[in-house]
Amino acid sequence: MIDPLLDLPVYLRDRLAAALEAGELGPSPTAASLRSVLGRVEHAEDVVSSLSELGHLGIAGPAAAAWLRTVDRATSRTRKPDVVWSGPDVPGLYARDTRQVYEELLGSAQRSIWASTYVFFDGPKAFEMLARHMEETPALEVTLLLNIQRKWGDTTSSEDLVRRFADRFWKTDWPGALHPRVFYDPRALDPERPGGVLHAKAVVADDEAVFITSANLTEAALDRNIELGLLVRDRALALAVAAYFQGLIDRNLLKPLPLT
């Protein structure tokens, strides 16, 4: 039952640690002695119960203070997500810029990139940096997840739609000599029944950083629309997202785009 200690604001936890180190709370802290040190604090009785529980485990006084300070040092090392915006600036609000984050991740990865987008416009411009970075970094493995959409009322066969998309993508949209792996969701092309679409907008770089955003790879989304995302530098989360995408591929739920 240590949650009440973890729920204390950092400055109060620091004050509590100092009091424990100095012996100001005595061998058996009470709610009254706690308030004399911390001032008015919510759930003082619960905090005292947590200190008592630590005491039963042999963690009291300076040892409890050291435990509290260790908790704070550990949490301070956890990197917080970066808020990422597109759109008009708001005075007093700090946030990363969507285009800046896309370019940072796509242009700096050394081992792997997963990039998923629902739509893109002006392929040579959208993929220019990534194609150039692939040529500069031969070991880089790039996987793109793209949506191929059947227009309403279009009765063209799925095979022809994929062939047309692939022909246009490799000849017009992709500006590099080296080719990434490209996959699409075939459900969006099913003429018999409404299917799902590949709507995720995300980048995973080197299995270390993951950017999840509402922004597509379009100039409007990167520069003008109001878009919101989070950049998280967390290996476990990045690996989980990459593993999910790879799992869809392994189960044949995402299909490879032919090289025509």
C-alpha cells in the first residue's frame, strides 16, 4: 500500500524524505506529525499507513528517505512524450512541429523505419528525404504501409487497382533507386462488401522511437491542418508497434505491393 506515497507531489515527497532523514517524524509517524512537517496534505492517514507498512518491512527513517529519493530519481529518468502539433501557433504552448518530427525520424534512423500513412500527395516530395537517406544508409530497412482505396462505384478488379497503384508508385511517386518494402490492406479493395482501410498514421524509427499522429504525409497535414500526435522515445512501445505491423504481414493480412 505505497500508492499514497507515490501520489504525493514531488516537492512534498522531497520534504517528507528530508523529515525522515532528520528524524522529525519520530519512530512512529502520525497524521498530526506528518501535517506539522508537510503542512496541509490530503489523505495524511493513508500516507502514514504507507510509512508504517514500509516500517514493517524494515524500511524506516533514513532508509525510507533513501527509498523515496530513489523512486524520484527513477521516475525523473523516464522520458516524457513530446506533444506534436500542426496548425496555428498558440502563445505559451510548447509543442514539436509535425513536419520537423517526421523529417527528424525519417532522416536520422540507422537500422529500420516503419512508416504508415492513409494518404500521401506529391510522392516525390513526400518521400524525397526517406529515399535519399536509404541511399546514404545502405543497412537501413524501410517498410511503408500504404492505403489503396477503391473509389465509390468503381468496378475495376482488385488486381488491376493494385497494378495501377504499383505502377504509378514506383514510376512516379517513389523518387529513389533503392526500393522499400511496401504493404497494403486488401480489404479496402473488396468489391463485394465494405472492408477496413489502412488508416494508421505512425512512424517507428530504429525500434527506439514511435510517432503516432493524426497527420498524413501531405503538405496540408504537415504544415496547415490542425493535427495532433505524440512522439515517445520508449523501446518497449516502439517494439510493440513494429511487432504489430510485422504480425499483420506474417498473417498475410497486409499484402506486399508488387514491383510491377
